[in-house]
Amino acid sequence: MHKKLTLKMDNAAIEAAKSFGKANQTSVSKLVETYFKTLTHNSVSANRIPGVVGELAGILKGKDVDYIQKDYTNYLESKYK
């Protein structure tokens, strides 16, 4: 079932969405629907960042990455001496 939704947006954003939709052969309505579905995928992931950044977020949690910082600092110090 589909329902009508009225949105108020900046004119430039509307035109950009229309151009993007035309270039990707989809409607602005479908773009908005897809975006809302992405945001509200489920209650667990609703607070997560969508896309590649969201997939990578927290990947190093609990890992010892301090040595990487030290190695990179040493590299930069030697490079710019």
C-alpha cells in the first residue's frame, strides 16, 4: 500500500534529487523511500551509519592499534627531517 507524503525541502535539494533520479532512472519518491528504509532498517541498526563507513565503524574496537600510530609517527618524523 502506498500513501502520499508531502515534504518541504530547499529548492536546490529538490532539483539535485530530480537530476540524480533522472540520471539513475528512478523517481524522487523511490529515492526517499529507499533512504527511509535504510535509516530504519531495524531497531538494532537504526542508530548505525549506513554504507561502507557504517560497516567499518568499530572494526578495530578492542584491538591494540597503538603501535600503528607510533610507526606512522616515526615514519613522518623521518620523512620530514
